[in-house]
Amino acid sequence: MNFDHSKALLVMGLRSAGVTDRDVMAAIESVPREIFVPPVLRHHAYSNVTLPIGHEQTLSQPGIVGIMTQALDLNDRLKVLEVGTGSGYQTTILARLARRVYTVERHKPLLQAAEARFEELKLRNITSKCGDGTLGWEAQNPFDRVIVTAAALDVPPILADQLTLGGVMVVPIGYDSEFQTILRVVRTENGFDTQELRDVRFVPLIPAEVGETG
Ligand code: SAH
């Protein structure tokens, strides 16, 4: 299948979703989204829609991936923590823009599939593990950027703690899918500055003790 035409349309659609950062657009354009999508849905790979990836989880719309990535204000000196690897699509975009990405996923089969994709794309600056991402990654603490790709009830405190001074976290807040909003949290000398970016719908962030992983 040739995706050139639908990919060009997608990139144009990103603009109307509010994605203006050229590096973010270029990263989205450079990543073959079709390899992150179940084979039967490949013809939808470049539609601006949320797609199922198994285990009741979803691959976010490219527009949302773009908005969240843009809000992180990445460059190649920064170390990023991602909570919720899912298909690995967002991870791959981050890896194109940051120095190193640490990513945590609670569902082992999803993580393994994502790791196979990182291998296929020869991405060498991603470190991944299976576990509860709300606990952060203590051995790699602190992070310049943190991105959570599942909706939390509130800003996860351990993740906020693992931000550098001046560090930025982007996290969707709210369990009820009707009332979720993406927050951009900046760590300052006096605490945290929080800004609401826009309303969204995400699957919930689940602490490890609530369900079995795998
Ligand atoms: N960013 C992903 C989509 C994520 S869907 C992509 O581009 O495909 C959200 C993911 O967060 C799911 O895979 C879900 O299993 C994972 N998740 C939810 N709670 C989590 C937790 N506490 N720790 C780690 N991963 C979690």
C-alpha cells in the first residue's frame, strides 16, 4: 500500500489541529504510522482518528500526539520520560526530537510489540521497561520532560518530583472521558505552573496494583 497521499493530507490536517512546530511536523511526517497499527486497520493509519491497539488500549490521534509533543518543547539535549508506551508511536516521535527517551508500559505484550518496532526502525535512544509508570523511573531521575499518554485523576506526584527545575510535564487529567483536559506543568523554583492546553479523551492511567500486567 502506498501512503504518500494520505500522509500529505495528514500533515495538512495537523495544522488545523493546532500543530505549528516545524520539527514536530517533520517528525510526524517521517514516522511510518502504518507499522504501529494492527494490519486490518492499516488503511486508516493516516486518518486523524484514535485506533485500537489491543488490550483495550488505543493509539492516539496524530493531532493529539502533535499537540502534546509540541507542548513539550523538545530538543536533542533533553531526556524524556514517557508513561504509557502503547504501540510506541508517540515514543518514536519523541525519540526523533529528544536525546533519550525512557518509556514505561504496564502491558507486557504491548511493550514487546513496541520494542520490536523500535528495533525495526533502528531507534537506539529509547530505553523501555514494563511496570507502573506512575512511580516514575527512580534510577534515571530527574527528567527534563515527562509525558503521560493515559488520563490521570490528578498530576501524578512522583512524576512531578522527577522533573528538573524548568522541566515540563504534559499529562491528560480526568477519568471521565467526557471531561479530560491536557495539562502542561512547568517546575519552577516556587513549585509548579500549570496551564490547560485543550480537552481530550484518553484511556485511564491504571496504577499497577489495580490489575495484573500482561
Ligand atoms: N502513546 C501510545 C498510546 C497510549 S494508550 C501510543 O502512541 O500508542 C495508553 C497506554 O498507557 C496504554 O498502553 C496503557 O496500557 C498504558 N498505561 C496505563 N496506565 C499505565 C501505568 N500506570 N503505567 C504504565 N503504562 C500505563
